Amino acid sequence: MARQQLPRGITKVAVANRRTGKLEDRWRVKLNPVDAAGERHQVNRSFTTEREARAFHSETLGAMQAGTYVAVSKRTVEQACKAWLESRHNLKATTRTGYATALQPVRDRYGSTRLQALTKDDLDSLVTDLRAGEVEGRRRAFKARTVNKMLRVLEQVIDSELKQGNVVRNVAALVERIAVDDAAEYRTLTEAEMLRVLDHQCRERHLWTLALYGLRRGEIAGLRWENVDLKAGTVTISEARVYAGPDLGVVVETPKSKRSRRTLPMPPDVVKALKAARRAQRAEKVALGPAYAGGEYVACDEAGRPYDPTWISDAWDRMLKKLKIDRVRLHDARHTCGTLMHLQGVPIAVISAWLGHASAAFTLATYVHSQDDALKAAGQSLRPVEAI
């Protein structure tokens, strides 16, 4: 049987063995494949058997014809994550910090791994350990939403590498997301608890009133008195003071989205709380004299210095503890606002505009929850139909 001719790109060469000095046959593959991004590469590989050379040759040409060829790269997971974050030029500081935080578990474990070598099994293992709280340096088990955010952001990173022709497939997209139990991850204040907070007399009462009427922490921290019209009873959200991580600290930025820029007509009890806070701050300014520092922010201490956003969250926790109310995150005050509006029959589109969301669908899916009291009321409204 005639020996099959070698395809173009494979040549048989004799190479001297470095140890024995004897000539040995090798099969060299030389190709110039084009990757998915349209860039041409030089491939020069040697194999000890003809079968291996033919297999590599066939695989490379097949991938090139299918538009899926990817050149061998030493690019690591850490390098890919860093490059992706640096390429997102329009991100707000807090969003960038949030993405970096989400990616950190992957970077910690697989940062030095070549991106092309990262597998679905690697990510599944990480997810399992994060959910079990068995990751070094992390004290708590990750919630489903946190794990899913990590996978979602990583998927964006690898998708960018895929478009650049650096990987064949997006392994993060293959990992199954964790089912989210909203009841386990969120708790809103009941109407009775909300009234207890609103009636609680303390220096920061106006801040908790604003939180329970739907303002974000950063919007409360960034609200200036010049944007509060006490006569008209309106509050205009035009900027936010947010914590952007240990490197940047507290920064002032525009609101989260275009719809977050809004003017809200406040109910009388909110206006009353703001008026009381304004009078108290003016009295503090007079008492302190020249040492008083500005006082242009609604959320400031007795010396007129604006509160750090994290201090506001800590003070919220201390207030709930004092009132013996089970802990609810400050951000969940927004959930409380949305939920109570919903239970009182306010249209979702109106709730969305009030909270400053980009869409009503997001409001309904994320910020509106059933409460035990409402479920009990619904059950009591059902009456057996008597037989006629």
C-alpha cells in the first residue's frame, strides 16, 4: 500500500538527539492561521510522531475554517480581569469597585492560571466552596446573589476575551447559576415597624425618614439643603456621596442612572422632619461659631461635617437595635418603601419613577416583596361559598 503523502504544512526532518547524538525523525508543522479577530499568527510545532502532527494540523485548519482558531496565549485570569476593568472607561467609581469586588474570589484562586486553561470544573469548585464558606480569607458563606454576580461579571470579562480571539469558549457562561430565595435574602420592615422608626425621636430621624421614603444611602449622604425646597415640600436628587473602596474613599458622583435624577414631592411628615433637622443644625452652627464646617449637607454631624455613608449605615443598625427591631439593611428601607407602596395599590410605573429605577420591570422583580401581614390579610379575605 502506497504511503500517504504529507499535507502541505507538514515536513519530515531529521533532528540530532542531544543526549545520544543520533539522528531521529521529527514532523514539523508550519502554518499561518488567522484567528477569530482576523489576526494572522505563525505556528511552528514539532512532533515525535506523524500521527500527532497530522492531528494538530487538521485541528488547526478546522478551527481556522470555522472561525474559532485561538492562538496559544500566556494571558492569565488576573491579566484578563485587570484589562477588562481598565477598558471600562465610563464606569462610575462605585460600579468599578463593585465589579472588582465581584471578581476578587476568582482572581484570588485562579489569578495565575492561564485564561485558556480555566475550566468549568474550576469555577464549579469555586462556587461550591464559596457557598459552603470554605474559602481562605473569607469569613462567611456567599449568598446566591453574590455568587451569581461574580459569575455574571466574569462572563463579561471572558466574553471580551472571546471577541478578541483569545479564548475558544466562555466557560463562565457554562456554570449554572444559583437559585435565589428572595425570602431568605431580603427582609423588609412591616408597616408597624416602619411607623416605630418614623416616630423615634433622635438627631438622625430625618435621615431615616428619607430612607423609608425610598432614597438610596448615597442620595441621602449627597443631599444638600439647596436641593430641598421646604416651602414646596420637594427634594431634588442631583448627586450622591458614596464609598468607592479603600483606595478612593468617599467620592461625589452623579446619581446611579438618568432616572435617578428626580424631584420628589415629599409627604407632610417628611417635610416636618426636614424642617426640624434644619432648625437644629442652624442652632448647632450658632453654638459652635467659627468652628462650624459648612453644614451644606442634610446629613452632617453637630460640627457641620458631612457624614461618611458607612457611618449612616452603622447608625441605622444601632437605631434598629435600640428599638429592638430585627436587623434590616439600610438599603432594604427602599425595599420597604416599594413594597408598602405596592401593597397600597400604587402603580408599579409610579413606584419605579419614585425610586429612580431604569424600568418598572426591575422594580417589580427586585424591590417589591410580599409581607407576612399582607399574606395573612389575603388569607382572611377568602370566605367559603355557602351552598344555596
